[in-house]
Amino acid sequence: MLLVYAALLILATVPLAGGSLAALADVRLRGAWLVALALGVQVLITTVLPGMAEDLFRVVHAATYGPLAGFLWLNRRLPGVWIVALGGLLNAAAILANGGVMPADPGALAAAGLAAETPGAFANSAAVQAPALGWLGDVFAVPESLGPLANVFSVGDILIAVGLAVALHRLAARPSAQLAA
């Protein structure tokens, strides 16, 4: 959810930087359905069915990075996509190295006011005993005092947001004839 807030903030800065939000409507993304599929599955396993099938959901969660990688490959010529891809790769590495869950620093979880996960229930980001590649996990926190923004995030998430900012600002500044991927 934190990346959604970041995307909205980035969109709000486009006109401030002299870009045109209308120009973004002319961008032709290839395979957008892959993102919808991956995010839909992630929402399903983390929000709709969170207390079920932890082991299965770990595999499913890791597998959702495949369609996202496909989307990024199809749109690789767009500005900023390689930065988003690098962030996604770092996140995927941490998730795969920890059996399908993003390792979260317990101190970061506490700072964000996030409750400990329910045993046996899937959590896409959770404290992991002796995490592999823990430094790539959710080690940063938006403090609980910031209400709905409170969350944990990773280096990969930061790169995804930076790549999204580059993409939106560059695409909003381009003539529509050059926007097709």
C-alpha cells in the first residue's frame, strides 16, 4: 500500500515539474494485464484469505513476481523501467531466499506499529528468524504516528518508487508520438 501512496504523490508532482498528466493517457503499456493478475493474486492471499494455507501462499507469493517480470520486460524501453526492475529483483531475491516471505526487521515492524503475524497464517512481510539477505528486506519504517502511511519498506521498494518517478516525469514531458513502448 505504501507504493500506492508513493505513486499518488509522484503523480501529484508531475504538473509541478511542468509535465502533463494528460500525456500519460497516451502511454501504451504492453501486458498491463500481467500486473493486474499479479497484484490481484497478492491482494487475494494477503487481504481476502490471509489466515489460510501459509505454505501454499508463500509459493504463490513468490510466483507473482513472474508476471511482474514479464510486464517489465515487455515495457523495457520505457524510461525508468530498469530502475523499477532492479527494485523488483532485489525484493524477489529477498523473498525467494526466505521461502516466499519478505523478511521484516522486528524493530521496523514495531516502529510502524504493525502487529506480529498470526502463526500459520500467511504474511507477505514478516519477522523471520535469521533471515537470508535480511538487509534487502523491509528494514525501514514509516512510523505509526503517521497513521495510514505507517508501514515497513525495503531498498527494493525505494528503487521501485524512484523508477516510477523517473518514468512518470519523463513520459509526461514527452510528445505523445514517442510514447509507444
